[in-house]
Amino acid sequence: MDIALWVIQGLVALTFLIVGAMKAFMPLDRLGQMFTWVPSFPASFVRLLGIAEMLGAAGVILPPLTGIQPWLALAACVGFILAAGGGAVVHLQRGEGSKIGINIALIILSGLIIYGRIFLAPL
């Protein structure tokens, strides 16, 4: 189970690292072509969200890998659930219900990491 959780952690971290880097560094006009919600939010919010997602990606991998404050991985997953849940709400408000599949998947996977790291293969 430990290996399966590491694989899930890696996939979730990679997803948030890539999308976070896009939000943090990609020109906003180009980002807005990919993510239709971007023009509706202040640039500072989009950039801050990207930075938070990249930090979360590091937080879900590095603390348990190094053994230094491994509980931070669980906190990162809570942050992922909040970010993905917020994204799903935005999509629903914009009438983009068909776009929430990835949000739901990330919420489920992040919740599975939390459950697994508490009950199945504790950190």
C-alpha cells in the first residue's frame, strides 16, 4: 500500500506542479485561452494560486521523503482539496459542469492520500 500511495502522491504532485507553474509563469492572455476562468479573476490571484499549488506539490512529496514534518503532506492534500473544490465551484457557477471531472478526481485522490497516510500506511 505504501508504494501505491507514493505513486498517487507523485501523480497528484506532478499535476499541481505543472498547472501551478502555468498559472504562476505563463502570460495571462495565453493562460486565459486555456482556462476560460482566468480573465474573471485578478492577475495577482491567479499568480498566487499557481505559487500555492507549486508549494503544495513540494509539500506532498518532500516532507515524507525526508522524514522532516511528514504531516505537512496531509496539510498539502487538504489544500489540494480546497483548491480543486474551489475550482469545481467556479466551473459550476460559469455553467461549465462538464469541466469538473479533473477537479473531482483530484479531490478523491487527495482524500485517498490523507486516508491512506493516516490509516493504511502512516507517515
